[in-house]
Amino acid sequence: MATITMRQIRDGEVPFDGGTAIQEAADRPVFRGNGPDDYLCVECGNVLATAMHRVQMTKKVRVRCARCATVNVAVTEEPEAMAR
């Protein structure tokens, strides 16, 4: 499995038709899947999602970390880089 560090949302960054999942306990990921990647908080490295596919973790998925309260988004590439 690969680990992917999510990125912090920017001020005013609100995806169309998106939502923010709130991690209730720092020792329990918000999402569990059957894919190849684990997703970590950009600030503290806490595991937010385990065994997820990239197609599931889009710019519409945001997660607030229970340990540091940072709101993370899974898409780490800039929009210009993703279009290429």
C-alpha cells in the first residue's frame, strides 16, 4: 500500500457538490475501502482513510482531522497539472 499525504484546503476553496467528513476519533479512519492507498493528514500525519482507490478520493472529498482539526482534501495536484 502507498501512503498519500493529503493537502490543506485553501481559503475560499469550496468544491461544487462536495462535503466535509469529520473524523470522530484520531485512531479510527473516516473511510475504509479495498484499494491500494492510505491517506494521511498534511499537518500531523494522522491516518484519515485506509485502502482507498484514487477515483474515490476526489476534490469533492474533504476530511477534518480529529487530532489537529485541519481540513484536508485528497487531490494534491494543482488544477493546471491535472489537465495535462
